[in-house]
Amino acid sequence: MAQSGGMNSGAAERTGAALRISDDAHSVRMDDQVIVADMRSGRYLGLDDVGARVWDLIGEGATCEYIVERLSGEYDAPGDVLERDVQRLLQDLLQRRLVEYATPG
């Protein structure tokens, strides 16, 4: 789902919490991919077509659960595989501070 321009991954997931794109993350779509630039570090991340779809859903304020539900209807993959892959991608994006949990209000 993601191709890196360098950085580590790992962060905890909050069940049911809405996500948002960080103010420091800027993205551009190139065909079926999205390139995300971290304006703080100058590093970038390339997302494939599924990762780009996840990025779009994050932009709509989706939760991890909602993202998995939507992808289950759009892609022919087992639910447990989708859930694992989405959680890994979200952990990576959270660790990179490209996305964050939305604050209620």
C-alpha cells in the first residue's frame, strides 16, 4: 500500500476514532497513486491505488473500521487481510505524523 522515501513505522490505533490528514501533509494524485509530502521533514510517501483510496477516506474523516468496511465492498480481498493491511498503513501514517486523530468538536 505504501512506498517510502524513508522513515519508521509503529503507532497504536484508537478504535472508533475518526482520522484526519495532518496540516503538514500535502498530497498530489498521479494516475492511481498518491504522493504525500511531509512539509516538516521534506520526505515523501508513495501510496498505491489501495493506499490512495485509504488516503481519500481519511480525507473524509473516516475511522479505521469504516475504511475497512468500504474497502471490503470495493476490493476482492478477505476482511481479515484488509483489516490487517489498513491497520498497518494507518500506523505508518500516524507514526510519520501525516495523519492524526480528529479532535471532537
